Amino acid sequence: MRLATEHPRCVLRPWQESDRYSLCAQANNPRIWRWLAEGFPRPYTLADADAWIAHAQDCQKDLTLAIEFCGAAVGNIGVRATASARRGHIGYWIGEAFWGLGLATAAGRALMNHLRAQAHFDYLETLVYAGNVPSQRVLEKLGFVADNARPQTVYKDGERLEARRFFCALRN
């Protein structure tokens, strides 16, 4: 499956073994790790890349896609089912060298259009660290709304951080 995006040089596609070097190069960055969930490897090794690609290829219940820009995998986007019926959790990241190009917004829009057409989910949600303002802006462009009434406390690398939950209806 390949999903076109509004960006002329960006597509979403399945992860491939040949992406291992690009994935490792982009993910092995403390500025990427900083904003991702606890458990994201640091340092990010080729073995981690191989394990992620194998997971993405084998997992039947989650949708995990490479964000390809100009022929190279430069990030990841995906959705997984939550315990709540008809609700999915979306997550994404873009390699630092590609920040500011509109790739996260383009990838998010393409994935959300695909999910609307598939009708698997009624809502999407995600959790964003309070300091990750660029990601919050991406979500707002995609139609997500912050649940400001319930900020959450999460722990990453032993540090207590505030996070905000964002929601978006895929159906009226």
C-alpha cells in the first residue's frame, strides 16, 4: 500500500528492510527521542531498526508506515487500536533534517483520509508532551482538539513531564 500525500515528494508506504540505515540515522537523535514515548531506544541502533521494521511488517492489528521523502524513509506514522472500541491512537515522528517542510501535516492528513475511507475508527487520540509545541500545531492543523481539562503527568527517563491529550473525530 502506498498513500499519496498533498506534498508532491512525500508518500506513506510500508517499511522495508532496505530502510534500516535511513531509519537508524534519523531515529538515533536525542531531539527525536526527547518527544517520543518511554521505551523508544536510545541510542537507536541498526538492531533496533531491524526489530522495528520486522514489527511493522508482521503486525496485523496496527498500521505502521514509513514517511518517504524524495525516495528515502525520513520518519514514521502509524495508528493502533486502543482498549476503547472504535478509537485509535496515532503517533508520528520526522527526522530532524526534515522538520519544517510540512511532512508531518501531509502524512497525518493522508493517514486520516485513509482511516476515514476504511471506517475502522470513529476517533483518534494521541498524547503530546507539553513542550512539543510544533507537534501540537501539526495536530491542530489536522483538526485535533486538546483536552485541556485533564493534563497528564508522564515519566520519561525518570523525569516527570506534563503531557496533553488530543482528540479528533473521524466521523460526524
